[in-house]
Amino acid sequence: MIQRVPEQRLSEMVSAGTRLLRVESDGSRALCLRFDRGAVRIALEDGGLVLEIGGGAAQSADAEVLDEADPWWTVIGQPLQGAWSQIDTEKRRVVLELQLRRDDESPKIVAVICAVTVRDSRNFCRTASPETDRRTVREFFVY
């Protein structure tokens, strides 16, 4: 059974309404979200998503900037208004949901999902809709 809980590690950023400035991919296993008040790196480790929160280290030479990719171009510059994790029975974070924009301003929720491909059983981190499981690592979805 999956449990949805507020993501306490991001509560200060949510309270401050910190704005998303840049999104970078670090291969298929990590994503870095750069805000005006720090950075959040989301990485796949041991079948779950691990959050690293920091001041925003310099961009890696291998990083791919995703600011103009869907869904990120629709939320760049928007304030973080909510963050929730979905935790599985083994206490691993399997989904991180981020709400960008206020409730009264057509909010967008981006879900970063940890998944295992059926055909080759490799773990990867992707963003997609929780209702679907057939997207590839390069597809993104906002709901």
C-alpha cells in the first residue's frame, strides 16, 4: 500500500514560495531542480527516490538543461506551493509530487516517479502521470 504524505524536507521551500529557475537532467537516474533559494537533486537509489537539498552547486558538464522541455517550460519561474511523497511498504519514496503555482492560479503538479521497466528490469527515474506506466525516461507530464 502506498501512503501519500507531505514532504517535510521541502517544507521551508514551500513556505517561502521559492521559485523554480532551472531544471537539469543528470542522466536517466537524477534530476536537479534549481530554485531561487537552493537546489533539490532527486536521484534513484536502491529502488526509491532520494532527495539531496543544498545551496545549488555548479551545473555539471554532463547536465542537460530541460527548461524548454515539457512540462518544465510551463512552470519555470513559478513558486513551489506544495510537495508530497508517496511512500511504499518498504519505506521508500516512489513518487515526489511538486505543486507549482497557487491553487487560485491554475496550479500544476509535476510527479517525479521511480519505476522499473518491464522489458529489461533496469531502474530509472522519470517524470510522468501517476495514472500511466508506459512512458519512457525522456517524457514528462504535468497534471
